[in-house]
Amino acid sequence: MAIHTQKKPYRPHERLFLAGCLAAFEQAVLGADKVSAIRFLKRAGFDAQAAEEIITEIFAEPRRYGYCPGGCLNQQADTKSRIL
């Protein structure tokens, strides 16, 4: 029986979590600190170009990736309560 040894690539958040810097990365994104966010992505194993691409995409559409001051879920709940 063959053993499957090839690992599935991790998504950025998984890699950041495994590197122990997910919370710090999220704070950097919420604080619009691009330099720190890129540093954390590099610490998680991304090269400079990939880190730049990831953070550029996140900063272009932060809500799409769940980055909202105070939390996107809180903002969605506030919007929903105003509608009702």
C-alpha cells in the first residue's frame, strides 16, 4: 500500500496560523500597516512578490476577506438590526 506524502498547499490564513502570526497579521491589516502585514506573510513562508500580491488584494477589498474595523460580523448584525 502506498502512503500519500504530498501535502496539500495551505491557504494564507492557515500558513499565518501555523507560523504563529495570524493575530498580528490581522491587526496589521486592520491598522492599514502594509509593511508589517507583508513582514508577517514572509514569516509564514511567502516570497516578497506573493506577499505583495496577497496584501494588495486584501487592501483592495478588505470586506471580501473579512477585515472590517470592529469585525464584519458585528457590522452585518448592526445593518440587519437597522433594517428590521
